[in-house]
Amino acid sequence: MISHLRKFGCAVYVPISPPQRTSMGPHRKLGVYVGYETPSIIKYLEPKTGDLFTARYADSIFDEDHFPALGGGIEWNDTGFHSINPRTKDTELEVQRIINLQQLANNLCF
């Protein structure tokens, strides 16, 4: 069964555990989906720090149309990435982030 597979690098909203959240604060946080440990456990990166975490698949909400950038900066969607001049330093840095993210995911999956 492959129903647990999602688009690599898409946004995933994972629950914030009760000790770190308040009743009036947010109950989910944004992550970057990078794979899975088992069909019921996913791996995701925290976008600002790049730290790797796990969460239950059943508790996660995937947005496969949104691809957040690591560390803030350029979005990986059509409007953000294609509007940049391909010869700029920002584009080169974003491409390097994508390559690093793919290498990290390859190391985690194998």
C-alpha cells in the first residue's frame, strides 16, 4: 500500500504537543515533509532551523500544493521561484538549499 506517500518537500502541518501550546495559541506548526519512517510515522524539517522531527501520519495535514523554503526566503512555488532572474545570487542559494534538502532526504531514507 502506498497511500502514505506524499510529495517530497510539501508543507505539512503537525500538532504542537500540549506542554508547548496554550488553549488560545496555535495547535499546529508548519513543517517541510521529507519522508517517512514507517507508514504511520513521517519525517519533517522545521523550516527556520532545518531540524529533523517525526510526527504521526494520522495527526498531520499535508498541503501538497505549497512548498515552503528552508530558513525563510524564496518560496518554491511557481510565482516565487520563476519570477526571479536565474542569474541572481538568491536563485543560486535557493537551488543549493533544494540540493541539500534532497541529499539530506536521501541519507535519511537509505
